[in-house]
Amino acid sequence: MKTINKEIPIFFASDDNYVPLLATAIKSLLANASKQYQYKIYVLTTNMNQEKREKISAMATPNSTIEFIALAKELDKVKHLFRLRDYYSKETYYRFFIPDLFPKYKKVIYLDCDIVVKGDISELYNIDLKNNYVAAATEEVFILHPNWMNYPRGALGIEPEDYFNAGVMLLNTEKLLKDKIAEKFVALAEKYTFRIVQDEDYLNVLLKDHKMILPLDWNKTAFKNDAYDDKNLKIIHYKIIWRPWHYENVLYENLFWFYAKQTDFYLDLKDKLTAYDDAAKQKDKDLFEWFVTATKEDAESPNSYRLTHKKVMNEGGIVSKFSYLKKLKKVSKLIGIKGHRSVYGSRKK
């Protein structure tokens, strides 16, 4: 009999709308994961529907558990920090607080719901982070427009090839907790608002000096990139307009539907595809145009983070810093810094 060697903690964040995608992601992850590990899957949420939670919980395998962590009460009190636009939900910000809520882990995997895991997720977990906060792949969509390529350099002071996508991350939670990154996020969010990629921008500027850039295999956006050879493809990310539940003829859509069909939410996803009409697609086109314009504006703005970040982080003097430290202690209590609570429940088959 083979022995399970190690527990691998994996975190998702989801609301009711993303449950069908969450189910598809979990199905693919567990189908391709090495059986030599125990997978502890946590779903960070606010108030997810009970029936949906039960359907997700029932997907657990003999070497996995699925647990729901309700954060509505804890994080509702700091929700003013969560800047949102179009399809973003406040759950996307929960990744900042994983180290504080789960101090027992030295490192964890964080995954967005709109993915399919084609490879063995334990390979990602076993990457040596060394002294880095995070290991993640480059944000691939920047290659699609010159304004997008210029945005991280002009607005943030980060070269586009060094800007990572935060939808798939291996996090050094021990170092993140030690260096109080959640508190630094609170500090920055109180003083500066990113309007383009929001939570991803915060992560990139906070973690830029201690990051590991992974091969695109670990976070390939579902569009054709002639410079990429997908023979070692591990994770597909169906984001923005490359979403099989909204559009047909998306790259790697067959893999998405293969795993979606094995969940209780397959028909829901098919209904989403049918319901995504011309008006919805026009909104996507409008968003694309906004994105093109906004990235240029922010890259050239005299008030960009790149040009003002020293002032942003240092303004206020000693008195405000003491006041701010007091606020941080209050926030730490709100998010349960000694460990998570408000657990819905878990299931192990």
C-alpha cells in the first residue's frame, strides 16, 4: 500500500456566480494530480448557496478534502479597500489574507476558478521558492497591444516580462506573514487605487523584489501565441474574452468542456453560452476599448504609482504612522490573524 507523503493546501476564492467554474477547475485538478499526496482544498467565500456547497463538497476524492471558509463577517469591515470593476468580485482580494488566516502553512497554492489543470498540481507545489514571496507566470495578454505592453513599465515601474498574473500562484506564506504583506496591502490600498488590474497590480508592486517567474506552461491564456509551444502545458486560464462559456471556438475549449461535463454544473455552463448575446459581447468590446485607452492614460499619468509611490508610502509623518499601526492591529483582528474561523464544513470521501 502506497503512503501519502504530504498535504498540499490549495486555495480558491468564489461566489455563487463562479461555482460552475470552480467545479470544473476542481474536477480537472483532482483528475490529474499525483495520488502520492493529500490535497486540502479551501474555498474562500462570503455567503455561498448551501446546495452549491454540497455539490462541490461531494467532488472530494479519497486523497482530498474540500472545505468552505466563510469570510463575510471578517472582511466585510474592510470591504471599502476592495476596488472592483466589470466582472471582478470582492472574493478576488481574499488571497491577500491567506497567510494571516492560515499561519500553519509555510507555502500554499492559490488558483482562480476560471482555469483547467491539465498537469500534476503537485509539481507546482514542489517548486523551491527559495527566498521569494511568490512563483507565478508572466501576464501573457500584455503582448496583444502596445498600450498594454507599456502599462506595467510606465504606470508601475515593472517591465512587462516581470509582471505576473495572479490567477495561479505558489505563495511563500511563511515569508508573506513574517514581512506583513497583508498589512502593507492595507496601507497601500488606503492611499492608492489601481484601476486597471486592481488586485493584481497591488500584488505585483508589493512582491516585485522577491518573485520567481514560472514558465507559461503554468498559466497559459486560452489564445494562440505563436511563440509558445504547448507540449508541456499544465494550466489553461480562460479569462477576459477567451471563455468557452461565453464564446465558441476558444483555444483549448475541448478540455474545458471535457471536465465541465463531469460536474453537476455542465448544463448551467451551456446555458451561459446560449444566453451570452450580442449585447453582452458588445460590452466586452467596449471594455476592450476602455482597457486600451486606460492603460495608455495610466502609463503616461504624472500621478502614476511609478512616479508617486515613495510619496504614497511615506506621506503623513510620524503621527499618522502611529495611528496607522493602530489601524493595522484592528484589521488583523478583523481578519482573524490567529487562524481562520467561520468554517462552513468539509467533506472527505
